[in-house]
Amino acid sequence: MLLRRIDNIVRSMMQDSIGNLDEKNHTYLYERDMDINRLTYLAFRLIKAALNDASLAKTYEMTELELLHVYSLIDSLEKIADQVKRISRSVSKCDFNKQKKDDLKKVYSSLQKSFLDVMKAYHTSDLEIAFEVELNSRARIDMCNGVKYDCPHSSRIIEHMKALSAGIKNISRCVVGLKY
């Protein structure tokens, strides 16, 4: 339940940040990131308690290995949320022309699609989608490196997008790890 809530908040953060690249107001992302941080901390405490108490783990209907994969998944979601917040903050410090904004939106939309795909793979236990997202990791990194911005913060934006891609890759590995 916490995992689904964190997932939904990250989805909304990504959607809102890509839709509001023209706006300088990114403070609402900080509030959502704080919510994710609180939920992550709560989830980590619950997982730790379940690992220490086998009867509690049985109430979650999860094995210890599954609990560890969920721990890793939640950790990756929290890191993705942090990167979304950082991308938005860095973009707000730049003044891009329309072409550069469109290029940024194209790359960011691709990352968002990969995120939605990997979370679909998790929720439906679809290994094929998870493998596809994993295999496209290098292409996502190359796409991030391929876009050039004329802003002092452009290297930060690119590094945050690459870290976002790495988080997506980690989630795909969690999905595969739950099955094998």
C-alpha cells in the first residue's frame, strides 16, 4: 500500500514537472518530496520490523527476499523523486529558448515513459517489459548525453537525468530479481 502511494506521488511529480518547465515555481515538488521521504522512512521501518519478526512478515504475505526487493524498490523510487525535484530546480535556473525546452521535454518524456513502463512491469509482474527497460538503459543515457544546453546548470540537468535513468534501471532489476 505504501509502495503504491509512493509510486503515485512520483508519477504526479514527473507529470507536473514536465508540464511546468516554463514556470519558475517548483516549490510544490519539495512538498511532495517531503511526503515521499516520510512514507519511505515509514516503509523502511515496517520492512525492518517484518524482517525481525517472522509472524509480521507472514501478515504481509511476503518472504524475506521479497521484503528486501521491496526495500530496494522503495529506495529507488525515493531517489527518482529526488532527481525529479533536482531537475526541476536546475531547469528553473535556466532560460531556455523554445527549441531547447522542446528538446528537454522530449528527453524527459522518454524517461517518464520508461518509468511508467517499469512500474507497469512491477505491478503486473511482466518480465518482458522489465527486460526491455533494462536493455534500453544505455540508449537513455546516450539520449541524455546527446542534448546540449547553453546554460551554466546544463551539466547538472544532464547528470540528474542520467541518475533518474539509473533509478529506472534499478527498479527493472528489482522486478527481475523478484522472479528469479
